[in-house]
Amino acid sequence: MAGRFFRGSDSESDSSSDSDEPTFAPQKDRPMRPAAFQLSDDEEEQTRVVRSAKDKRYEELRKIIKLIGNHKKIKDMSKVLSGFEDLGRAYDKAKKVVDKEGGSPRFYIRCLSELEDFVNECWEDREGRKQMSKNNAKGLTTLRQKLRKYNRDFEEQISSYKEHPDEGDEDDEEKVEEKEVDTEEIAPAPVVQDSVPAYQRQEGDDIDDDDLSDWSSSETDSSSSDDEMEVGPGGYTLAMFLKKKPGEEGPKKEGKKDRATKKESRPKWQPVKKPAYSAVKEKTVMFAKEADITHEAVVKKLAEIIAARGKKGTDRSEQIELLKELMTIADGKSLGPAISVKIMFHILAAIYDYNPNIATCMRTEMWEVCLTFIKKLLGVLVENRDITIGDNILEESEILDVSPYRVRGCILTLVERLDEEFTKMLQACDAHSTEYVDRLKDESIMCDILEQLQEYLEYRSAPGEPCRATSSELCRIYLRRVEHTYYKFDRTIFDEGFDGVDTSKILMGDLCKYIYAKDNTDRLRTRAMLCQIYHHALHDRWYEARDLMLMSHLQDNIHHSDVPTQILYNRTMVQLGLCAFRQGRTRDAHNALVDIQSGGRAKELLAQGLLLQRQHERTPEQEKIEKRRLLPYHMHINLEQLECVYLVSAMLMEIPYMAAHEMDARRRMISKNFHHVLRMSERQTLTGPPESMREHVVAASKAMKTGNWKECKNYIINEKMSTKVWDLFFKPLNVQEMITTKIQKESLRTYLFTYSSVYDSLSLVTLANMFELERSVVHSIISKMILNEELMASLDEPTQTVVMHRTEPTRLQSLALQLSEKVSSLVDNNERIMDLKQGNLFFGKQTIKSGSVAPVQDQQFGYQNNNQNQGGWQGKGPQKRYEGGGDNKGWQNKNRYNDGENKNWQNKNRYNDNRGGENKPGWKQYGGYNNQNQNSWEGRRNQRQQQRY
């Protein structure tokens, strides 16, 4: 048998030398094993390694922890989250082993602690979070929540680990190494170095360089020839299959102690310190030691620093530090306040340029620096009245060394930009976090800065001299103060013992009046007026707010304004509606809120959040723009309170109207949204007790329909509704009393509309006791209903009763009238359809004036007309729609024609007829022919009323 594993005799080798390729003898008796499982007898006789359950479970945990560490390095948060979930499941499997060992393993606690620190670090890095993908950002949020919840069970162990993080780590490493050494000692015989190339070795192999050198030396010293070292399939050589003589075994593996000493002797990694950035140090040296620092030198150095502004590769933070250093040098040399003001202008501009993305807010530390420099700049300008600043001053005409000083710059623009950054910071903060509260504390600082700037701009050198700023600049700063004041509620003016002056009302009035008089742009005037209306409505000054809104006519042209102004208009109308509701004017409240609530987009219209659009999705640019328009949380109006006020106002108007026009087919809807809520509740198969605010209003509406005012009141005013809605009002008890009174009155009207046909007479005393109202109130309500012709009755004063008149049709009569109208309209429609199918649509005969008669066609508009009845109505006897003998007849009908006699048909159901000098107005029809004697119960009722009166 010849082959690469077993070589035959010399004769066989000579015979085989003729052929270039080696020949292999087939093995017929014994089947070949796969190459990966061809093992020697010695290896098969070796004992297998038996691993305990602890080792299996712990090894599984270590593998998962290693994978989590790899994912942490690349910050793949979604994979870290899945790894954490796998780790939790693996730990649950190993729970029995952990309980036997007496506690969680230290490497597991170390993994949880490091993972918690990693998540907190990623969460605090805002810029990094914004740059994450959606999956990673979502994974980070979910991982943070789950990790917090999971680590509650390991708080004590994690805290003890953080106190002594290095304790016990060496024992764990020794156990791991001991386990690795034991497995290596039991492992099968190693393969020759040549059989496994260096590039195929993995990083986890524990074979040292010394071991490889020992194996290679032993192989070279062996007496086996090169032919015996040929490698066969599967990576096995002939030496592996030969039985070794005693003493020829290879050198043994090094023991645990030898490996430990070798590991300690290896050179350890040394942390490399970052070299100091020499360029910064060089730039911080502004001037040479012996240089003469003058105004010209400082201005020249300032120009050098500013020249790098906006260029690619410029370090913005470094530029700010350089400007600070330059200002320190200028102050140290006492070069005057003007040079400091000029440098501070450029420092604030560099701070605003630090964040190039306009959609993101300023960092907290930069905000603090900006506030400090704004205060300092204002202080310098207030103390030195001889410094004149403005955008119209050219740099060539600046005076920095001699008083009076002239400096180019605008402090108003800087403060306006600061106000915008403050709003963006509030928008970026979580509204329910302490960070938002901390930032909101700067509101008072911002108001002080605006007030101080207003005083500076209003300064006059003499009583007759003009102020420092122009009228347009004063309007701008006044509007800033108005926008920081209009939404703030002053509780002190509602105290019983308050006799002082309403300072906020006076302040708003003075500022707004100046803007009304001096503003040249419509935008500032419009915004100031809306803010003043909002402030009036917020403090329950209903008539002043209403009159100012009506006199301004803002509702006519507000759609031409910009989007922020339209948002302010929506907020003002909402506050006006809430004010009307607090005053008990439910109809005005409904009219003010109907536009906001009818579309279901109140949240978006008030700029309090974004809604998902079904028709089309927003582009990222549109979403950024709309997010910048959102208002900070402390300026929001409660949407649930707003909806409740709207629905209650609609209920108090709609339920009596529905009861009064129950049988009217042409009944209009006052509130579509309220009807939609009622229909949705009626579609429900099972109606349980009300839970949400809408369900409470629907249940109250159903109770009001039957005149049960107590049940209606209990649904509207209860503990749950008070917590959600009514306690949000100032003085909620007054609002609840007003609502109760309104419910009693409207329930009385609904009761009379519904059950008036049942009674012949009603006692006012009985009605007053039933609805717990005063007799005078009941008398007033019924009198108004009789005067408005809503109730056909009369009051009998001596007996204090209401006598019903049987003029209203019964339910059966109303249904019969409706049926007759529908049948007549159905017949007319059928006739029109039949004539359309036959194609009879044109006129053939005409009547002419002056008594001459032309041939008259029998079919006009496809209708049979035996008496020259034009217009598409079947004439019977002498009853005609019109005579064709008039000269100037202006007909308006859907079918347009011109018969040569100046007759124009343009629209359906409307015409003017000038016959015999009589000018009759146009009639509007709804499915039937209307004349002065309408064939309906309304016409008969009007005739009876005319006869009676």
C-alpha cells in the first residue's frame, strides 16, 4: 500500500517513480472516516472532560458579557440591548447554581456596574444622542429603562463593588486561567507548526512563542525524514500515527505557576499622555513682552482674531478664549471702556456662532457665559453714558480712545438673540425634569435684562432732548417686554381686600399704546394687540377684551400674517372663550372655541405639539421648522380643559335646540364635533359608567334630554371631573355654581320643549320646585320662550300657570307632513328621470308679446304642459307657474336657453317676474314649490298667528 501516509519498499518506489502523480491504494474493507474525525487509538482512549453545571452556566454568561463589551466599543445600542436581554435570560437559567454558590458572581456584578456607567455616559452626551440613528436612540432609551429596573435587585452588590472595584478580580482571573490550563493539558496532541499557518491562528489561542519554539526544535532534532513530515488530508502526518518509544514524548506544557510568572514578567501597557497642544499656548501670547500695548495694537490684534471667524478649521471655543484674554489685557492696561465694549460685542457674536446649527439650542455652560457678558456689557453702557453705539456707525469713524466714544454695535440685537436662545433652550428641555425648572429660573433674569435695556434706550440727556434709541427700536424692546408679561396671571388683584393698582394692566396698556402709535409695521402692532387681548381675557376683563378684538378687525386679515402671529391669534381666541365661559356666557364661549375644536387639531394650532398627518408625511426640514415654532411648556393651555369647556357649552346650546326641532327635517347643527361625540356613543353596544371627560359630557347630555337636571349635574360636577378640569380654574367653586345654574335653566327649557304637548297647563310653582329655581327665574325663562315663539302658550298671572295652545302638530301629524313632502319630491325626481331618458329637453313653440300667438310646443323641459306652463311644472287648470306674455323676465334656471325674447335661464328655483308693475322677490325652493300660501304646517301656523294678533 503506497501513499502519502505509508511508504512502501524500494521496488515499489522505483515502479512508482515513472508516474508523476502518487497513487493511492483504495481501502475496500474499512470505510474511511471523515477527515475531521480521523483520530488515533491513543486519542480515543483518553478520558473526556466532564464539566460541572456551574462551569457551563458561567461560561455562557462570560461569552455574552464579552459580546456586550464588543458592542459597547462601537456603541451599537440596539445590539447592546439584545445582549443585555440575553444576559438576563442566561442568568435566570443559572439561578440555581448562583443560589448554591451563595450569591451572584463578581464578574456579573462588574458587568452590570460598567453597563450602567456606560448608559449614563451616553445619555448625558446630548450631541452624541442627536447623531445616533433611530434604532440606536430607541435602544438606548429602552436599555436605560430596563437597566434601571433590573439593577434594583442588585443595588447593594453594585454599591459594594463600586466601593472596592479591584477586590476579588485577581481570584476570578486565576480561576479562569486555571480552567484554561487544565483544558489545555487534556487537549489532544498538538499539530506541527507547518500544518497551521500563522495567519490561521486565532487571537484566543494560548500557545506562547516559547512553546512554539520548543515544538519546532524537537521536530528538527527528530530522526524522521522530510518525507515522513508530509501532511496528508485533514492536517495529519505520519508521525502522528506511529507509536512512540518511551522517552520520545515531547516536552510537557508549562504549569500554572510558570505561566503566571511569565505573565508577570511581560511588559505592561503604559498609558500614553496626550501632548500639550502647543498652538494654543503660542496663540495665548498676544503681545511680545516688551511690546507697547495701545489702542491701535489691540484693535489690530482683534482684527486678526476676527479674521478667522467662519473659516473652515477654526476652533470656536479657542477663539472665544482668545477674545477673553484680549479683553483682560485691555482692561489691565486701562485702555478705556470703549475698547472693552467693542471686544465684548465680538465675544457675544462668537458665542452665538459657537453653535452653527440654528435648530439646536445653546449649551448650558455657553448660556451662562453669555448671560454674564450681557450683564457686564449693559453695566458698562449704563455707567458710561458718553458711549454711543449703533449699527449705523462705521468702523472707520469709531472713537475708542477719547470721550465721547463711538462704537459700532447694537445691544438690542444681542438681547433679542439671547431671548430667542432662551426659548430654544426651554423647547429642548424635558418639560417634566428638574432641568426645565432650573432653566425657567432664568426667566426673571431675562426680564431684568429687558427692563434694564429699556431704561438704557429711553435715557434722555435733557428733558427736551430725544431718547437714545429710535421709535422702531423702542417698539421692538417694548414688544419683548409685552411677550414676557401677557401670559402671566396675577392672583393678587382677585383678593377681597385688594385696593391697590393693577401694575401689570397699566404696564401692558402703556407699552401697547406706544406700539399702536409709533409702529410702522403691521406685525408688531398686531402682536401687541393680541397680547393685550390675551391679558384682559386672562384676568376676566371680558368686555374690554371683546371690544378690543371686535374693533381691531383682526379676524378679517389674520390669515395674511406670518405663522407665529396666527398661533398667537389662536391662543388669544382660546383664552377669550375660556373667559366667556367663566363669566357664564356659554354661547360666546362656543363661538370663540368652535374654530379651534372643530378640526381636531387644537394641539397643533396652539403650537403645543405635532400631530401625525395621514395624507402626507412631513419632510425633515418641515418638521424642524414646526418644532422651532412650538411654545415652551409653561405657556401651554390645558387641552382637556379646553375641550371640556367647548363640549359643555355645546351641550347647553345643542340639547334644548334638538328638543325644540325634533321633528324638523331641516334642522341645523350648532356643533358638529358635539354631534360626532354623541353618534360615537350611540354606536357602542354596551355603555358602561363614564370614565373619560367625553363620556361624562355624553352621559350628562342624555340626562338633560329627559329633563333630569340633577343627574346631568352629577355627571358634569364630580370628584373625577373636578380633578381633571374644574380645579384648573381660578376659584373653581364659582365656576361650578355657574355651571349648575346653567344646567338647571337649560334643563327646564328642554323639559318644556319635550313634554309641552302632553300638558294642558303647568304651574310655575311646580316647575320652580322641580328644578330648584326661583319663581321669578322660571317666569323669565317661559316669557322669553313665548316671545321668541319657541313655546305656544300663554301665562295666566292670577293663577301662576302656563296654558298650552294646541297649535303645534302632534308627532303623527309631523311625520305625515314629512312623508308627504318626501313623496312629492320623489315623484318629481322620477318624472325628470323619465323625461331625460326620452330626450325631450327642447322648446319648439313660443309665446310672443302684443297678444300674437305663436305655435306652442307641448313639451317644454320634458314636462307635459297643457296650459303653456313653462319652467318644467305640470299645469293643471288655471294654476300656472308664469304667463309667457311678459317682456322683461329674468329667469334663472339650471338649463340655460335664450328664446330670442330676452329671457335668460341661469339657476335653479329662482326667478324675478316684473308683471303689471309688480316686483316680486326671488323665491328659494327646497324640493317643492313655495308660494305665499305654503302648503305646510308652518304656513298655517303663521296664518293663525296673524289672525290671533
